[in-house]
Amino acid sequence: MPSAQALQFLKLVRDALPGTGDIDAAALSVRRSLEGLLPPDSPAWADLAEAAELLKQEFRITILRRNSILRERPEWYHGPQPGDHHWSALKTYLTGAKGWDEETVDVIDGASSEVVSLLENPRQQTFSSRGLVVGYVQSGKTANMTAVISKAVDRGYSLILVFAGLTDKLRQQTQRRLEADIVKRHPSLWHLLTTTDIKGEFQIPAQGHLMGMDRAQIAVMKKNVAPLERLLKVIDKTPASDMRRLKVLLIDDECDQATVNSASKEMDMSRINEQIRLILKALPSVSYVGYTATPFANVLINPYADQTDTLDDLYPRDFITALPLPEGYFGTQKLFGRTPADPENPQPDEEGMDVVREVTADEEAKLQAPSQKAQATFVVEMTASLEKAILYFIASCAARRARGQEQEHMSMLVHTSSAIIMHERVAALIEGWLDENRKALVNGTGAICTALEQVWNEEAGRVARPSGSEMFSEISGFVPAVLEALHVPVENGASDDRIDYNSGPVTYIVVGGSILARGLTLEGLCVSYFLRTSNQYDTLLQMGRWFGYRNGYEDLPRLWMPEALRVRFQSLAAVEAEIREDIGSYSRQPMVTPMDFAVRIRRIPGMAIVARNKMRHARRVSIGYWGRHLQTIRFARKNAELLEANWKAASRLVEAAGAEGSRDTSFTRPLFRDVPRSAVIRFIRDYSIDATHQDLDTGLLLQFLEQDHPALQHWNIGVVTSPDGASSAEPLGDLGPVSMVRRSRLSGLDALADIKGLMSRADIAFDVPGDTGDGDWEELKTERREALGERPLLLLYPIDRASPAKAGSKARVAMDAVHDVIGLGLVMPLSKDHGGDLVSVELAPPSAEELEAMEQEDMDAVDAAGLEEPAVV
């Protein structure tokens, strides 16, 4: 164990690191600052050397970002270290007092370290980042959140802001959890800006502003306009000296709710969205992390929109990370299964669990008013399925008591309507039924007791349990205790008799509405009777409070719902899986950032992904590539064999285009028309596309090209040359040596050359006669279709292997490849909507002209600042 002095030096060296960039240089900086205070032979210098070695060991640890897409930044976090206070205390608490097994805690440890590594280094003077963490409904996102907060504070984050839902109930729930898990482990190291009291919301402090202090500060707030406005006012009044000391981690829980701009017009902002954006703008050092299980709205924010008053709109530009599926978690796919690959031979894991029971249309009609107007006089009736669900809940509670779980919470959810008046009537219906049958159930007599035994015998064993299910005779003796404890609270925005899990174990049949459909946890949920549906993915998934963990009673959960609702959840299981597969697939591509990547979301007929006002930037897309322009921008510049093979493949295509198509000599650059699709397919098979181009996977591209569609039968083939370019060392087929284009690469990489952009916008109209107008990518594609019809275009880009960077550029270096390079551009026919059944936000990569303009702007900024550029050698 390092000495206390070494740990103090470790903090000083780590603090000095961002300004030096090298551990030895940071240690030397610390030594020079202390030389006037310590003699040359002081034993403290040995502690300083030990601290430097500890930091070097820390940097040898690699956090595997298996589940993240990120913008590359200097690595700074390498996991918990000796001397960390908060994570070590939280870990001890989880494995000790809370009784979590070490394997679960290890998963939380790894996932939270991955998230922290994606934040900005708090040792920087100023910083700003935006990230998104995608979890699962009721999966323990808060556990990851608490671990992230603990580790972030251990590393220097000093102000934690947590936006926790829209209601006091959710805010209190989150505050209570964070205090119990983190603050109470080291209370002297924390300062609370909010409390668990119902009136404990953020208020303007006595001094009127925030203070930089030695203790970490934490505020858990509702996403309501009033507290957000108070926070912004306090930030604005905070002295600059205090503001510089505050390194802020802002966690936005359920960030798809209220945070995303839902204003009807592009340049307008909803009130809550505006306040959050203003808060982020006012904080000089902040890492923003949104947590959600339903990220549909967040990934459909336009990252390239013109922003109002320079406020960026919370697109997760720096990272998107998907939390791993926790062991023992009950989610959509496990419960509802997924579409089988072979419908005639479905696999067990495709089938889902045998836990869903049907509610018929006739029964729905007895519990749901046909219209809002009819609710005033509608009389609810007990149905066979609701009675069966209640009986099964009573039996399941008795079974849990028989298993020794009498000290744990036990809950049933009844959600039939969003209307408050209907909640009261359904709760009264259930309480009346209990009053009518309680005596017979306690005494074990009569038809109702026979029905209880029949329900248990029907359900027991339908989901396997290692030790087998209990006989009814083993659980019947616990039924009186269940009924004695059973209570029917109503949980909605207007109710007084609400759930309370803080006063010992409870047994509830909870009747409620929308407040139960977002964030609020029903402890020990075992039975759900669910009628209310939604046409939106996010709303429907969030209603599924039955997702989560059922330790010790994995075989007992049951769901009653209409068949149509069951089908929707099954479809959503596939959608969820695809989103996470998309993120996981791109996370394996080291060159892909959130600004290059658009999460695709499959449409389900008859459903909306999110509310219409959050879909402004969604575009229908499909793996079919219709209406898209595609380009290769990454090349293995040191692989001579591959580059040469690509050049030869392009040469064969040029020869085939001349032999099987027709050369259009009216164009100054080589252009061939009416080239048969077969020549294009041969070229794609022979041409090696770097694996980092996930949207240009060769197999998927060939699958698309080989479909029998008239728009793909004949192609135009062009060769993009430059009038002042160097001549290629080898001939390009029958064209002989060609004048090549120049494309320098981004600096900081070696074997893989990333040129960022290959195609110029004008290249879209490469084969269009006459002058083409100006416009964006889509406008030019529309003009091309109007001029030529639905004709696909393939462009070859012979790239000079040298391709020097523009003089003065700091971001780029010469291509310096071992062979001249062939780039590939494709302009596909038809519109993006053609055959599309997925949506994503559209990410338009910059054109070659835009890249040149950005480089010039960088150089102009350097000149204006009077800084000297390094010499180019």
C-alpha cells in the first residue's frame, strides 16, 4: 500500500499532467514547485518518484470500450486507484450491507469505468462534452450512475448535478438512493444542495451563488422550469474564481423525457430544453451524460442544425455507450422472445418465457371506458382475468413467504388507463373484491379458495425453477399473512394514499397511470395486469415496469395483457436488439465517432418511434442504400498488396466499361455510360473496402446490387481526375496513366489514412451535361435525377500516393502511401424513402470544399491570434 505522502504526490502529479502531457515532466514540475520547501536529501522525493511510478502503472491499464462509440480524446482514466475514497466505500457497501454478489459488482465496476473514461479530464481548465448511456428499462441504471459519480468525484469532479425525472416522487427516490449509496459512506466529504424532503428541491443558497469548496457538492433536481431557472440564476451569480474550481458532472436521468427539444419549429426551443442548454453554456467545465433505456428521441437530434444563440442541442457528439445486458435481467427479449430466424424451427431463446396471459377484448371493455367523455359515468366490472391475476398474486406472495422472503417487498401492478378517475374506480373494485372474499380465503373454504388452488396449480412449474415449484399445500398456510399485509394504494399525480417502501416490507396491489410508466420502481413486482397501450416506442417500453431483476422468484412473474399489446412488445424486443447491435458493431470500428454514426431504428407498422415533434430530423433509410451517396474515406496506406489489387480492380472496370458500355467523349474527364451491372458487381467483389466503413460492408452492398431492380441494371462510370494532378505511376486500364487527385490524411494515425471526405458535392453531377447549379447533396441528387432519370453512378478516384497537406495545416499530413490509391464513390438511384423501413438522423459528411474551407479558417484564426505555426518539413 503506498504511503499517505505518495498518495498526496500522486494527486499533485495527476493535476500537473494535463499541462505537461508527460508523467515524468509532470513529476519534475511538482518537484520544482517544492524545491524551495524541501531539502535535496528529503525522503519525500522518494515518495514523489513512487507517485510517478504509480501513475505510470495506472496508464498501463486499458479500459476496454467494448460498448462505446466515441470521439477520440487523450486517455486520462484507467480505473480505480489506491487512495480512492468513494468507489472503494461504495463497493464495500454493495457487497456487504446490500448483499450484492461480487460478480454483479464487478460488472458495474467495469461498465462504470468505461463511462468515466469517456468523460472529460477534470484536471483541464475548461471543457465541455456530451454523451449518452443506453441502458435497459428497470435494469439498474442508477447503480451504474452511482458508481460513475463515485469514480468521477475520486478523480476531481466537484459538483454533481442530477436531473431526475419530472416529479417530486422520482426526485426523492433518486436523492434517497444517492445519499444511501454514496453520501452516507463519507458524509464529511459531501455537501448536499438538495434533500430527500418533499420540499428539498434546489433553492437559491443563502450566499446567492455556488462556492468552490474542498467537499464535493451534489444536487438532485426535477426537470421542471422553476428549479432549472434557479440553478441558472445561481450559476450566473457565481464569482469566476469559484466557477473555475467547479468541475461539473451533469447527469440527465431519463434524458429522452423533457430534455429533447419538442418545439414545433426548428429554431424554437421548449422551455426545459432551453434551460438545460443555457445551463450547459454557462458552465465552463462540464461533462453532460444522458441516461436512458429508450434513446430513440436522443439519437434523432440533428447534430448539424443551425443553433439558436450558439446553443448546441444535446446531440451525444462525444460518445454513445450501451450498458451490457446484466445477468439475471428480465427484459423485452427474454420475456417476449424475438422473431425466429427459421419459423419452422424456432430456437428456445427465440420463444421467450411462458409468462404472458391474455386479456380478451370483452374483458377490456369492462375495465376501460370507450371514450374520455364516457369516463364520468362508466362503471368498471371485475373480469375473470383480473380475478385470476389477483388470485395468482396472492398465491405468489404466499410462495415467496414459504421461501423465506417475508421481509421483502411484494407488488402487483394494475394499469388500465391514464385517467385518474378510472384509477380510483379500479382500486375500489379490487378492494371490494378483497373485502368480499377475504374471510373465505383466510379460512381456506368455499369456491374462491378452490379457484386459488386451481390458479396456483395451473401456473406453478410453467417457468422452470431449479428446486421445483411448491405444492399448494406448502404455500396455503401463508395466505392469511398475505391478506393481512395486502394494501391497494393508488399511485398518480393526485392521490394521497401512495406507495411507501421506506417503512418495512409491504405487500401492494398498486393501481396507477402515467407516473408508474417512467422511472418509478415498483419493488418486488411479480404480477402485472396491463391494458393501457401506446403508439410510441419509448412510452410503451417505459410502461413495462415488470422489467428488472427477480432474485429468488424468477419463476413467479406473470403478465396479463391483450394479445395486440403482446405483439407490440415482441416487435420492440427486436428493435431494442438492433439498436444495441448497431452501437456494438460500430464500437468495433476505431475510426467511427458519434458524428459519423446514425443509430438506425426499425419502424413497426402502426407505431410511432417518438412524438412527431421529436421526429423532425428523422429520415427513412434502409440497408438498400437507395438515394444515398457513399464514399470510401479510409485506406490502408501501408498495405502495398491491397492498394495494388484495388488499382488493378479499377483498371479492369475501366476496360469493361469501354468494352461493354459507351465512352462519352463530350466530357473532358473519362465517363462511360450504360455499363451493365455485371461489371460493377465484379469490381465490388474485387475491390477491398476497409472494414471501418460499416455502411459499405461488401457483403451487404453486393446483396443490394444483386437484387432484381430495373434501376440497378445499367450504370454510368466516371474517373475523377485533376487537371494539375501528378500522373499515376501505373496505367488505369485502357486510359493509360491518369492525372490524380490529392487527398491528404488526418494527422495522428499511421497505417490507416483517414481523409474524412472523398467526394466533392459537384461530383454528384459528374455525368450531367452542362453546368450544374449550387446546392447541398440532396438538392444536387434531385437535379441529377431530373436530368438523367434513375441511373446509378460509380466514381473512381485515383489518389496521388504523396498527396501533401496544405501548407500551414495542423490537422493534416501527407498521404504518404506505398502505392497510388483508388477511392470509390457511389451515387445511388431513387429516393432515400424508397423501400426504407428504418429511420435515423441524417449525418452529412463534409465535402472536399468544406474541408478546405475549415482548414483555411483554422489558419486564419492562428494568424489573428498572432501565434506562430510550426514549420512544415
